[in-house]
Amino acid sequence: MSKNLYVIGVDYRTDSVRSVLVNAGNGQEVSSSVFYYPRWKKGLYCKAWENQFWQHPLDYVEELEHTLKDCLRQAGKEIASEVKAISVDTTGSTPVAVDETGTPLSLLPEFKENPNAMFVLWKVHTAIKEAAEINEHALMSKYEHIKQIAYHANMQLPELGLVLFTFGNVSTADRDSGVFAIKPSGIPYRDLTLEKMVIVDFDGNVLEGNPRPSSDTKTHAVLYKHLEGIGGIVHTHSTYATSWAQSQRQIPIYGTTHAGHNTVDISCAPAMTDNMILGDYEYQTGFQIMDCFKEKGLDYHEVEMVLVGNHAPFTWGKTAEKAVYNSAVLESLAEMAFLNEQIKPNAPRLKEPLLRKNYERKHGPDFYYGQEK
């Protein structure tokens, strides 16, 4: 390290600011300066008997300027020109009310003498709870919002009877960040916590989280990367939908319940080829789904569910909540279709006018089912 590399450290203390100019090459102190807050020395804005201590932000700004200039003056122009950085140390959290531009209210004319507009000092024990909340929020993962969504969506699966043990997963995407949160692999739902959710990018790379992500993560990643309208994905091994998938049969549209969600049979993607199986299996599953939709001319915006041959169902939606809803609907449709064929093996498909009527009344331009969207 060069011997002519200098830094300034600034320590904001309870009653003063201390700045120290140091040679970063050898740790030698070159100069230092201390300045006491003038308003604080006068006891302004404080009520010690009520355990309330405030400080004016100008005490911080003015004393910072004073100590920095003093350190540089003492060091001389040659050393001052070599200062490369300033580091700042503070004590605890200091809440302060600001306006929409981030300016402390106490710097505005109408609040310049209002104690409640000042910085709240760490000594104010009435602010400890608020300071702790601020610190906790600052330490939270930047992906906390999608981890919460994914966690709560995953916990709905056992409540809805869609999974046993570890047989399923939900993910939710943050498209602005290019990531999604997903359940970790092999962890029973009773042991699942928000902190265990894993953050993965659309190429399947883990960005945050200690447990390994779901073994189906690459399938989710492929779908998110190529189907830009998807915000949530669900994969289960629910009994009836999985039975249709294992039988490599699509679910016929027999009744109006089905027609209220789709105008087509629930497709079953053909069984995976041997080469795909021997390759990157979970990655190829994503393409197995997309190839099925391409071959059948289906729009993933309109049809948000599919069976994967010999495997199980996948559903999706604009949100994880909608994907979970679709998963529950798919299982119900699969069960009704199964029972329908038990009751009447040669039961006819729903006729076209009735199919269109039930779909359009919920999703058409003149829909009248439900409330205004």
C-alpha cells in the first residue's frame, strides 16, 4: 500500500464530533479535531426529567464541516490533497421526521424550533422500540417480500389437501429483480419457515438461502424465463390430477365447472423422451410443458394448468395466490372427471354452446359472474 494514502475517520458522539486524519499505509495519526455541539451544550430541545433528548441536525452538519476543515488545515495542503476516503461511525439508530424529499423537518422554517422535528437521540429510551424496528427492517433480506408470499402460498397446499409430506412446491417471482422464491427441497411442511425459503434467479442459480431449493427449481426457472406473464408456479402430486397424468390422459371437459375456467381439455404433455430423461431432467420438464402448449396452439395466459405425462400437474398464474387457486381447481376438475367416467363411461363432452356460455359469463367482455374487475 502506498505510504501517501490518507483517510479521515469521523465519529459522531453523544456531545461532539471527532475527526481523525490517518496515514492508511502505516496507521499513523496525522491530525485530529473535536468540536462540541453548541445547541446541545446549551441544553436546547432536551427534557432530561422526562427522559427525552433531541439534537438539531445542524449540530451534526456544522461540526462535521468544522472538524474536517480543521484536520485538513493541520495536515497541510500536500497531505490534504492525498485524502482518498472518509468513513463515518455513528451510535445506534437516530429517527427523524422528514418531508417527501428526505429533508429533516427541523431544517424547514416552520419547524426549526420544534423539538419534535429534531433528531431523536439514542438516550431517549422512549424510542428504543422504534429504533429496533428500523434496525430489524434494515437487516431484512431485500427479497423478504417474495419470501413471505412464497412461504404463505406453500403453507396453503397442505391446508387444501394438495400435498402429502414433501410432495409439492410453490414459487413466486419478482420480475423486476429477475428472481423467484421457492420452497427448499425435502423439508416437511410442518418444519417449513419463512427463513428457509430460497431465492433463485431465472437461470436456476441460488442467490440466497442455505437449504437446497426444490428439486423442481429448474422447471420453475425455465417457465419464468420463457413465459413472461407468469408470477407464480405450483407443482403438486395431488391424487386425482396426478392419476390422470400417470395415465397420460388429458382431462376432458365434461361440465360447466370446467368450462368456467377453460374452454379446452386439460392437456397432458407427452411422456419425456429417453434423451431428455438422461439429460437435465428437471430443466427439460419446463420445455416438455412449453412444447405441449406450442403443439396444441394453447396460450399460457388463458390456460394456466397442465399435466406432465407420467409425472404430475403444474399450474401457474400472475401471482402465487392465483397459481394455488388453479392447483386446487385442477384437482377438483380431475376428481369430477374421474367420477363422471365411473358413473357413465361413455358420458358425452360438454356441448359447445354451453361451454362458451359458462366461460364467457365469467371471462368474456360482458361478464356478469362476480363483481366488477
